Amino acid sequence: MSDENQSLTFQIEAEDTGKRLDAFLSEKIENWSRSRLQKLIDDGDATVNQKSAKSSYKLRTADEIEVKLTAIPASNFEPEDIALDIIYEDDALAVINKPAGMVVHPGAGISGGTLANALAYRFNIRDLGIGIENGADEQSKIQNLKSKIGIVHRLDKDTSGLLVVAKNEQIHEKLSEQFREREVFKSYVALVHGAIQGKAGTIDQPIAREKHNRTKMAIRAHGRSAISLWKVRRRFEKFTLLNVEIKTGRTHQIRVHLMSVNHPVVGDETYNSGRDKTVRDLTVRQAIADLNRFFLHAERLSFTHPNTLERLEFYQPLPPELKELLKII
């Protein structure tokens, strides 16, 4: 059973009661490593009784497991001499100002031009195969690669702003733990359609992959917990500029959450249901089209340095193209 992009369903019998979810799936699904299956579970592509579950979940008789296998693209990875905007750097880590249009790491048919390629070159990481056993599946290789070049968290391709990377695996793990424990402060600026009601609010809605489109995320009852705090920064006639702090780091979280309250991010064709094209002011509509990205920027980032234990805080103002759009509207 090795075909990908398919759905599988399992009914748990007495003989499998007590097994871990990831262990059970590794027995049932050929050519998928346990680590790759754990990632699949974390992404919400495996559910127990239509609810998200952890890899360590202990199976019970009559549990129904639904698994959606998603293909992992091959990754031919090479270091590349790509200019980076380094905001801060020391022997342990670096903080990068990522431009919109740059993908963070290889995947989905993209093997070059990413932040990971640039970091591998800057950090002089040449032997990216170290520690990868022969025959390892592609997901394991990508996870190993991300660890080696310090990718701790990510920003969507068309999101600009601050991102921290580690220079060794020990720092990578310590920073990752801060993210898991929600000790990292991340604040974004988003321009959304419409006049949002109130001065501030919280969106607490679980997120999982969309049922019929695996590249999109959606609000789903069985999804992983996701919390976003928003505050009005400035109001315009047809738009609202928000500060958005995220307490969790789910894929497309801010974009999905703001769409769920009917105030999608400007320029986000994936989630704003064509709202950009309904803007009546032709000059503004054209400016949004010319932007060629969505209006989402990681403005503030704060975390504790793993070595010095000093609290570091970083700020990166809006890039010129976003400032220019605000002038136009």
C-alpha cells in the first residue's frame, strides 16, 4: 500500500488496542517511515474518530482512523549564493528579514532559490547528507535538512519579515522548544478588507487541511488549536490595518483566521474569495493587483537567547511596497 494522495480508513480491532497511533500506521502503510507519519499526524492528515490526535495516542477498540496520504516531493538541494538581509547574527543564531516571494525551504517541486539554499551557502554547510541513513524517505531528508541549516519556523512565500534561524542542532532544539512552549513573541501587520468591529479581539479556532484541497487550510472542528490576537492599528474607508499576535504557529494561521471572520488579507487570492477584484476604486484595485503579494508582514519577534539567556527583541518596519499601498488607499 504505497500510493500517495489517497485516503485510507482503519477500524481498530482488539489485537491493536493499546498501540501508539504512529506505530500502528507504520505497520499498515508501506514505504512511509515513522517520522514521516508523525509529521502527517501533526499536520492533521490523520484523525481518530474524526478528531485530531497526537502520535502517542493509544488506540482503543472500535476507533476509526482516517489517513490522507500526501505526496512528499523530491528535494535536490544545493547551497546557493543568494543575498540575505541579516538583522542580527552571532555564533549561535541569526535573525533574517525575509522578502516576500522567497520560499523558506525546499518542497512542492521547489528545490532552489529558497532561504534554506541561501543559509546553507552563508553558513558553509556543504555535506547535507551527514546523518541521513541510506534509503531514508524524502520527508526525513527534508526534516534533517531543516535542522542542519537551522530552520526553526517559517513564513509563507508572500509574507515578509522577521525569522530566526539556528547555526547548530543544539541551538535549533532550544529555540524549537521555546516555540513549542509559546515563549516566542511574534507580531504581524495585516491589511484586511472591510471595517472590522471593535478595537481588539481573539480568534480561537482549530485549523486543519481543507478536506478537498490539500494545499489549503481551513477551520475544522478536528483541527489543531490555533489562537490569534488582533488589534486595530489604523482604519481606512474600506480596509483595516491590524496588528496580529499569534500564540500558535499553524500553517496559514493568520490568513485562515481573518478569512473566518470575513476580513481576509488584502492580496491573498487563496483565501479572500476574489475580494481584491471587487474593490470599487480602480486605482486601489490596480495597486493591489500590482503588489503581487499579500499584505502580511512579520514586524516584531522576541525570544530568549539559548546561550546568554538574554531576551532579544527585533523590529522590522513595513517594506516599501506595503507602505506605498497604504499611501494609495
